[in-house]
Amino acid sequence: MPAAGPRRLHLNAFLMNAGHHDAAWRHPRTQPERVTDRRYFQHLAQTAERGKLDSLFFADGLALWGKVKHNALGGFEPLTLLSALATVTEHIGLIATVSTTFNDPFHTARKFASLDHLSGGRAGWNIVTSGTVDEARNFGQDAHLEHGLRYDRAREFVEVATKLWDSWEDDAVLLDRVRGIYVDAGKVQPIDHRGEHFAVQGPLNVPRSPQGYPLLVQAGSSEDGKEFAAQYAEAVFTAQQTLADGQAFYKDLKNRLARYGRSEDDLKILPGICPVIGSTEAEARALEQELTDLQVPEYGLAQLSGMLGTDLTGLPLDGPLPALPEERDINGNKSRFTLVAELARRDGLTLRELIARLGGGRGHRVFAGTPEQIADQLEEWFTQGAADGFNVMPPHLPGGLEDFVDHVVPLLQDRGLFRTEYTGRTLREHYGLPRPAGRLAPSVTAAEGQPA
Amino acid sequence: MPAAGPRRLHLNAFLMNAGHHDAAWRHPRTQPERVTDRRYFQHLAQTAERGKLDSLFFADGLALWGKVKHNALGGFEPLTLLSALATVTEHIGLIATVSTTFNDPFHTARKFASLDHLSGGRAGWNIVTSGTVDEARNFGQDAHLEHGLRYDRAREFVEVATKLWDSWEDDAVLLDRVRGIYVDAGKVQPIDHRGEHFAVQGPLNVPRSPQGYPLLVQAGSSEDGKEFAAQYAEAVFTAQQTLADGQAFYKDLKNRLARYGRSEDDLKILPGICPVIGSTEAEARALEQELTDLQVPEYGLAQLSGMLGTDLTGLPLDGPLPALPEERDINGNKSRFTLVAELARRDGLTLRELIARLGGGRGHRVFAGTPEQIADQLEEWFTQGAADGFNVMPPHLPGGLEDFVDHVVPLLQDRGLFRTEYTGRTLREHYGLPRPAGRLAPSVTAAEGQPA
């Protein structure tokens, strides 16, 4: 149900420890000593809510990322952190990344139902697959699953989760104290799922939550990823470097929806943007340069090696990239590989230049400018068929988010592009997406939760 | 490090939806319509903290329990709920039950480390094994693991978790902005665990938390359970019906500690008590009778069938128990089976009488009386070698907890048996238990988190 009135864009705050720039923790405006202090994230969440943003979001991985020496990206686990933030916010959506590769659907469906109750209907699930050997090795496996198999598992995982969320009808809980009937047992049903990857009896041990399902989010842009998104996702985070690329991706993905019986409004596309904000363009560029100057090339090279599936250790920083494999031979993040390889080729970058270019957003678009220039960029992408909204990735935190909320959001509001107050109660309502109807037919009845 | 001064007892609030009595939800003093409202649990947690209790605790199961029609014990998942409660409390410990049977040690260690950071050192883990077929069937298995095997897996699970918590030294995070060194890489080490049940590379992706490890709690009283507790647990919840049984259990468990190189102070024993509180004894007994009168026999019979591993459906409520299996043939909760069977035999109870007796605490001790009488009971068990503290199980919530905090706690304080203010900061400090030293030797050094 899209809201009546003018089309409005959606904003998600993608929060990451000291910020998205890989050298953010070295910058004087950040507070890396606070990344295991919940009050730090409480301030960030409340700042995003002050800006009336739709949601905030945490990425996740199931292993310690990258070269720990120069930037240890460990810290809070998203579901526990977001549960804590649910009590200190009132409106903003809370999106957690949880992998389908090394989790069980029962646990995952249950925790999201719990978060949705805790937050009064503000939970979202960024559905990912885990594609690194270090993650596999934390779960008893020596190699990680092949890309296509990971998506097969992900599809079945989501199917099981949605069946579990539907295993209680909305009106199952009766609480008839006089007759001693707590639940209408016919409205709580096992799911009896038996598939390729999972066998799950159900029902869930959580009553149906305010949103029915958490908002389903997806962030992979490979062929497998786009097809998965077209089938299941309601919001998509994507990395697009140019307006033309953004338009092509937008059109491609929206066009895929019809084959799953879905309309274009059923899925919101949010390209990432890392806004480097200054009160003048020169100030913004100077801040960008400060951050680049703080990069540790050894760290950047290790990150780049991971993205490109190619060991770059020891190569001259001022030389070109070596020959790269084909996307089909990449078993990690395929779309990020292609984006980075394309960026280096298109602009003829040296390794050092590529590391600098990727430092701010790991392949997401970085834009340095004044609040007006940034608002112009967002308006252009939003009105020119490249975006329904944006995944905002502040290069440094908390300042980069505060600047966005205080200086960019008001411009978007003045232009009539963004809400000035929350009008909905749930995350789905913020995004203009419907609450899923349960799948238990009203006519089904059975005694004591057993199948008819 | 036990605190100097007189020996003080410890109190844990065991919270359960509308209360521990199985008919609590039908009683006018309860609010079952609020069990998926976090503000309800927020009130309970703040009430327990007002009483200066050491901790609060949630049990857990990985399937919907019992006869859903008459008492659907679903609701929040403990780790998400406790994470939410961490932000609205300041002192009280937060203990979550997590099963070792259908979880991965990496996820579990990580979530508890996250909760410990979120709460500033107040996390506790009640380590259980899952012993029902309904739980197994939610995780792809048609039968559940044999009791001894479940404990084998539990031991290895805890070993892996403690290695993961120790995979970061306390002083690993350097944040040397000038030199660009985030972490002393020699102080973050893989664990390279390869065992019978798990292969986990590590390190954890969470820096070492305030308590080092969450408080390790255990609640099984079978032979396997007691031996597990003697090896790992720092607090034990147990069901004991009489002072003599409590003393025997206390002595037995404390005597087992030496073989693991532990002292009696290293483990606190907290028998459960369901206090039915009235301003007179007659008022307390009347409340107990009210609750009994609200029981649904069909529900009680189903619960009893589960505890006794015996289908009792259709048996006359006013007749005796049928012949029961031996404990060695029970593959669920062995100690609860024996306790219930013994209770019925000792007191010659009919099925109806047994259901009434178990309604308040599912085998835990129920005591109805005035605040003075309840304080007397606690003092007796505490001073006569049966308890280091108590697992307080209010029959109805929130009133039963409010009455305990407002009327029983002050008596314990007046008698010098219980704290009047929190003196410690962490859950371990409340219980007088030491923070575990990390296991990485200070001399170990290696580059980039690789083993030397």
C-alpha cells in the first residue's frame, strides 16, 4: 500500500563502528574506543531517529574480518545490539544482517519475531549468504559452499522462516480466563517442512509479531542475488558507482519482479552512498584527503586481495592491477568483484589509487561535497530512475551521521522529497510496504496444535 | 574473591510470563496479555533491581511447550529480551538459557560476549541440553540425543566457548592512531579447536568482554548434570523439596568440586522456591487454593506425562500413579523425573493431588506463608547447609515479585542476610566470583593473528 501523496525517498543509516572509511578510526572526529559501549550506538540510533530516517542497519560477518592489526572490525553482534537499541528508540526501523549459510531457520525466525515484538514492529532482516573460508572454519567446515548452492540454501531458509512466522494466526491467542483457554489451538499449526536442506516441524514458540514478518532485505547484486531479491526482498541495498549503472540495475531488478507475481512497488532499491560532507566543496575534499592520508596501504591491499580473490601482497602500490580471474571463478562476493575490477579498468587506476577510491565505501559510491551538492545527487538518482532511496554510509561516526541529519536531511525535506515526521508505526509502514497476511487458512482447525 | 564480612545469601529472580504457577495466567493479579510487551518485562526487571537481587533469569526451550490450548508458553527469546533489558537496568545480572544441543559454540560465545558488553558485565549463561523430541524435530532430527551424549557435547561446547572468549587478551586493543595500529595482533589468536563434536578456528569477532566469561550457570541435577556442574558451573539452580534433600544435594555437589581443583566458594547453589505470599498464613493458603482451583487438569496431566516419560492421558484423576519406568530409562530430564516420582510415592498422592502440588513450581518447592515465615525458611536453608541463595520463582507476576521485594527482602536485610545496596559492578561481583584470567600466555606473540 503506497502512501497517498508525492513519491518520497527512503533513507537507511548503515552504521559501522568508527565509520565506513577504513581509516575512520584514526581520524580525530571518531571514537573507536567506544565501539563496545552501547551508549555510543544509542547516540547514533537516536541521531538517525532525530533525522526521521526509515531504518538503521548493521552488516555482519561470522569471522573476524581482514587484517586485524590495522582495523579490527569486531564488536557487537547485530541482533543483541538492535534488541538493546529497541528500548531507546521509538520509531526507527532496526535491520540486522543474519546469514542463511551457518544458521538454523528456527533460531533465526524466532529471534526476528522476538525483535519485532520488542520493538513494536520495527525489525528487518538483511538476508545474506556467507562466502569466506574464515567463516566456514568457525562452523566445522574447511571450505565454504559454492555460490549457487548458498543461494539454494538461502531460498529454502527463507521459505522455512516465513512458514514459521505464519505458524500462529494473528488472532490465535484467546486468553479466555473463564474457560481456561489460552490459545485457539487450531490457529497454531506445525509447519512440517521437509526439504533439501532443512526439516523443521514447528510451530514457532513466539506468537505472530506486529509486522507478521520482519522487513526482508537483501544486498547481493550478482545474478543469483538479483533473482533472489526479485523473489523475496522488499528492500535491496546495492553498490552502484554511476547514475547509468544505477539506472541499469534499477530497471533490471524491477523488471524481474513480474515473474514472481510482484509489482514494482513491492521492492525498494537503495544504492549506497558515502557522503563526505563539508560546508564548502573545498572543505569536503580536504576531509576526504585527510581520511585517504590516514589509510594504511598494507590494510587496503589485504582488503582488495579479498575483494578480487587475488593475492596482491608485495605488488608495487604505484603499479597497475595484475590479471584478474573471471567473475564465474569467484566464489565470494561476485558483484563486488566485478564492480571493483570494472572501476580499476575504467579509470586506469594504480593499486594505490584504487585503495584510496575504495577506502570510503568498499565499492559503494563516495561523494564529497556540500549538503546542497549531496542533496542534488540524491534527488537526481531518485528522480532519474536509479533509486527509491539511499543506504547512507557515513565515512566517519558519529560526526558524519550528525552532519547528514542536520544539514542534508532538512534540504531533502524542504524539497518535499523526505518526510518531516514519522507517519507510520512499523518499519513496513515507513517503507510503504504491506503487512503479509498469514498463510493458515481460516477454515483449518485441529485439536491441540496437531495437523488436521 | 569472596567479599569480606558476614556470609550473605544470593537471590535470583526466575521470571516466566504470567508467573510460575501453571494457572497464573487465569488469576486476576496477572497480565498475560502483556507477555510480548517489553515494558512488562522492563517493569519486572526494574522491580527485581529495586530489591537489589543478584540477577534475573529466563528458562528456555526450542519448541512450543506442552498443551498449547491451555497455557501457550511461547514469547520472547531470552538473549534478545535480556539485551533489551540491559538498557533499562543498571546493576542486576541478566542470565539467559541457551542449549548446547542445537546451537553452535561460535554463535553462542559471540552473543554472550555481546550481551556482556551491552550490559557492562552483567551476562550469565544457563547451560542446558535439549531433551525433547519436539525440539529435535525443529532442527532436522527425528529423535533427540541420548542423555550422556548430550552432556559430552555440552562439555566440548563450553570448552570451545571459553577458548573463544579467551581468544582476545584483555589489552589486545591498542588504538594507536599515530602508528595506525588498531590491535596488538599477537594478542588476538585463533583457537584451532578440533574435537569430537566441533571444529572451530576462531578467533571470536568480539573483543574480550567486561567479565571475561559470562557467569556460567547450570540447572540439571542428574549424575551427568552434577558432574558437569562440578567441572564448569559457578551457580547452580536446583529443585529440592525438603531441607534434608537440599542438604544432601548441597554436600554432594560441593564435595565434587575438589576433583576439578575447585574450592567450595567457586560454586553457588540456589534451590528454587515458589513463595506464595500473604499478609497472614490464612491469606497465603487461600491464594494457593485460588491458583489450584484455576488449574486445568487436562493441562496438568499433559505436563506430568512429559515429566514422567509416561502417557497418563485418560487415567482417573483421583486414582494413583501407574507403574513408572526407572530413571535410567528416562532420556529427558532425569532428575526431575526422580523428584516427581519420589514426591508422589512419599506422600501417597493421587494424580489430581500431584498435579496440584506441581502446579506452582513444576517440582520446585512451593511454600505458602507470611513474609516472616518465608524469610525463616530461607534463613534455615541458608544457615543449615542447604543453600548459598535462592532461585525465586513467583507464582504470579508481577504481584508475586513485588510482594517478595517489598515484604521478604527487607526482612532478609534486617537480619543481615542480604545486601542493602549493590557493592559490585558485574554479575560475578554480585555472586562473589572471580573474573577468569585469559588463557593466552603473555609471552605468545605472532603477526596478524596467526599462531606462533
